[in-house]
Amino acid sequence: MSTVTNRQKPIFLSSILFAFLGMAIHFNTQAQSAAPAYPVKPIKLIAPVAAGGGLDNIARAVAEKLSRSIGQTVVVENMGGGGGSIASQATAKAAPDGYTLMVAYVGTHGTNPAVRKLPYDAIKDFTPIGMIGATPNVLIINPDLPIKSLKEFVDYAKKNPAKLSYGSAGPGTLTHLGMEQFKLASGIFMVHVPYRGVGPAYTDLLAGQTQAMFPTLFAAIPYINTNRVRGLAVTGSKRSSAAPNIPTFKELGYNGFDGQQWYGLVGPANLPPAIVAKLNAELNKVLALPEFSEKMTSEAMTLMPMTPPQFTNYIKEDIARWAKVAKDRNIEIE
């Protein structure tokens, strides 16, 4: 039988100590892996608009698919007002635990930060999770105008500087800044007529009270397909499959018209990296679903899966894009 000498005791005791330490680490690791994984309760997804409309529809479509994918209910809460600032503040102030998220869009994290003093910081107060997708903007005109192309529109505007006005969904919106960008690039003049929302702007365009507008293709498609308006050019790098006959601005010689009505998922600042990674992976699974992709494509939406760092850079670049347009056109809104 082997015995432990006094000289061997320290080594023997150290071995026992290390063995117990190893067991403790093993059991602690097992306990951590056995802990309930995120999410363990319903997730609130804030839509920064009133119920109804494009963004609300996107939020509900994402919530439905994400609920199935992630194994927990995702509840959409509409929070309109202040051009999205009320919803953005609520999201920024929420606990960074992954149970309050928001559908950010070009208004809350693009154009508004570029032209307004907001009660939130679009970069510092949020954790970008992932992009959902974007729909291009389209320059449309009243079909009673004797114009069939973008070149004819520019020529007409230069010959008739007092005859054209355009409507927008309000000062500082994408419908406003996009048209100002085109006015600057083409050297034309048009009077800006701001409305409280895109609905009234459409009403006056269809009635001939204004002659042009720069809305999303998603919103314009029903009017284009029924010949109630005429589409001249779309933003983005390629033509939209929803309106393949409308050329891009780039095709027609206008570079830099990449602004789009985009939508993505954000949470409060300081979301744990593990939660961000999980949400990003689950969101990208949703975007890869054929039925989801087909639904969005039919509504002129291009899905744009991104990593969190890619989405962060996209937001920063979009704010910089519209800040430059605002500076070039001396647009500043209190």
C-alpha cells in the first residue's frame, strides 16, 4: 500500500485543492449554461407611428415572424407623435435588457437628427441591432404636365420657374430633403409646400394644386399603376422590381441619390453584446424567410440584412448625408 510522506503532503494537498477548484469551475459553468436564456418574457417592439401605414405594417410583420423564431411573444406598441421623438425617447430611457426595442427609420435616425435639435442622440442613446430593409424614393409628377421624362421635367422647370411647386410630408422629412437635393443637383427652382403628413400632400398633387412630390415608392406604387401620377426616377443603385420601367437617378446622370426610406431594429444604449448578437441572428433569419421576402418585395421593399456594426455605420452615414443637404440648402428647423 502506498503512503503519503510528510514531504509529499504539500504537493498532495495542492493537487486536491486544484481538483476541487476545477470541479467548482465546471459546476459553475454548467449552472450558467443551465440558466434561463434570453428571452424569458414577452418583448415590446415600439413602432414610432400611429397604427396603420407602411412602418406599422412592417413592425407587425417583423414581430409576427420574430415571435415564432425567438420563442417569445413580440408585442407591437404604437407610439406616434413628435416625428418619432416620443417613441425614441421612450426607447432610449428603457432598461437595456432586450425587452424594449424599436423600429427605427430614416426619420428618427436620419433626416430629423440632421436638421433638428432633438431630445435624444440618435447615435449615443441607442444600440443598433440590424437593418430590416429600405424602399427607394421616387420623383412623381401630376400627369397633366406635358412631361414624360426627368430631362423634360428639368427643362420645363428651367423654362417655367414660377409654375412648379412640390408638396412634402413636412419640413425636414425625407420627402422635403430629397427634393431639395434634386433641386440643387439639377439647378432648378420649385416652391416647397409642406403638409402635416404625406396624405394631404398626395391630395393636392392629385388635384393639381402642386405639381411634384418625392415620396417612397411603396406609397406611390398604387398611384403610378393607375396612372394618377407619373414616376420619373427612383433613388438607389438599381431599378426596383416593383417599378422596373422607372430609371434610377444614377442612370440619368445624377450621382449621390442613394437616400431611401429605411427601417431597422434598435434598442437602448448598452444592450449586452450577447443579446444584440442573438437578436441580430434571429432578425436575419426572419429576413431570409421566403414568405417574408416575397411580401416585402411586393411592397417595393429591398431587404438589407446587416451586422450591428454595419447598421451602426449606415445610420451615421445617413445622418451625414442629410446634414450635408441641409447645410447646402440652409435648412435648419427648430
